[in-house]
Amino acid sequence: MERRIDSSSFKGGQVQELANILKSKNLPALVDSDGKRTELPKPIFEMLADVVEQIQKGRSIIMMPEDETFTTQAAANFLGVSRQHLVNLLEDGKIDFHHVGTHRRVNFKDLRAYKKERDGKRREGLNELFKEVSEAGKYDTSYTGNDS
């Protein structure tokens, strides 16, 4: 089963039509061949709306289950780090993993959890730095970015 939706695979205004339907106040529904109508459950509706929004932006979408396993290289690519740095994170117990033979494998849900925690810590650090700079009076609020 193909789990990838390429934004270029849609014709004409198909994506815009979907976006318009998804903006409706009523939840969209599926209608079977006998005419039976079933409203989309809210979580599925919200995910579908997000998929359509990303496709409108020209992005391709890949759907995968949370327990999908990644090689160490794929996991490193996902996190934007070197493979060796990822291996160090695994060996230090910062990300759960398991072995398949002699190879390490990482579940997608564990990568997402680590990334969320890492990004949160980075955000906290930046907020603290901004606070310190502001309190020291070193932040110039009059700067507009126009050097001309």
C-alpha cells in the first residue's frame, strides 16, 4: 500500500474543492454505494484537514504508524543529527531502541517523543536568554530591520 501522497498528483482544483468542503461547519461524511451516510469522526476529520492544508502548500505527505521502525541513519536524518550522535543518544539511554540481529532500530514514536522534549528544552533556553537580554536593557525594540 502506498503511504505517500504527492501534491503534484492532483488535477486542477481538486485540492481547493476539498479544502472548501473541509472549511464547512458540518463534518464531512462518507457515503457508501447504498447511500448510507457516515460522518467522519472528529480526529479523522482534523487529520484530513491537515493533510489537505499541507498539499495546498505543495508538500507531499507520508503516513506511517507510530511503531514504524527506523534504521539509525533514517532516525538521524529525521532528527537532523549525525548517525554517530544518534548512536550516542541511544547508548546513553536518551532514546529507546531495540536490536534486530546486530542492528539498532528505533520506533518512530520514540523519535517523536525525543524531538518534542529536545525542542521544548531549546525553546525554554531561548525564552530564558531573551528574558535576560530584555532585563539587561540590551534588546532594541526600535529596530525594524531596515538598514537603509
